Amino acid sequence: MNCIILMGIKHCGKSTQARLLAQKFGIPCYDTDDLVCEQTGRSPRELYRDGGPGAFQAAEAEACRQLAARLTAAGERAVIATGGGICANEAALAALRPLGRFVFLNAPEDAAADRIIREARELPAGGFENLPAYIADKSPRSLLEIRSIFHAFYAERTARYARTADMTVDMGRAGKEENAGRIAALLAD
């Protein structure tokens, strides 16, 4: 099997690149976060909030096992966009590993942080909502605190992705189509 499995920090472009690459190669595209939603009826954020990281990781691992079984049985190639925390989920990684190559989409830290800041909503009573759980859990009181929390997380996670991935693509500030072309060219080598 020769699937393309995209991984990287939240907001690095995994879902967008998965759709573009799937079109380019004429193969299906799957997003593990969407599969978690379909299987549990709850978003990854809800699972994490209500059951903690263990509940989400169990659901993610099961979604990856089911996807791997379906693709293997059909002999089907696909592009798979994974959730941002998959690098910390050994069971999910093990389910996907036999399918193909892990590609780490390495987005610039400031670009990923800017996307998180754009989605954050300041609450009238103080604090923020609509933040990734690893930031929300620390109850940041300012945009500067959000960036500081993200900085430490980004450093730890990018090191993990780099150790796990078969190849790394520096996303830079290129457009979506340009990045998809660069990823496709690297995969062809």
C-alpha cells in the first residue's frame, strides 16, 4: 500500500493539502478527525474536553484502525490528513504505519500561532474560548500568553513529528497550490 499520511501541528494545512494531493493523484482523501466525529458523534475537542486526552486518543486510534482495515481490504491508495496530536498517539501511528509514508508538514511557528489567534474569541469576563485544548487547559489571559504557551508546545511537537515522519516538507509562506506541488514532487522522488 502506498498511502500519503500527512501530519503536523494544528493549522499547518494538513486537510487542505490532503484534498489538493488527492485531486492531483486521483485518489480518495480521508481526515482522521472527521472519522472520529463520524464514529463517535462528537468532535475531537468535545471528546478531549469531556473525557480527557485518553478518551480522544482511544477514539482516534480506533478510527485509524478502521480506516487502515478498510483501505487494506480494498487495496486502495489514499491521502490521509491526521489530527494534530497523532504524534503522541502510538496506537494510531501503529495502525497507519503499514499504509504508507508519514509526511510532516512543517509550518512556520508564527503562521500557525496566527491562525490560532484568529480563531480565538475573547470572553467578556476575561479569558478566551475556541482554543486548542493544550492552550485552553492553561487558561491564558492574553494573546501574548497564548503565543507563549504555543511556543513551548510547538517546539516539543515539531521535534516529535520530525522523529516520526518519513519525510519533512517545510511549508514556508507559499500558497496552497505551490505547497501541494512541492509535496507531490518530493513524493515522486
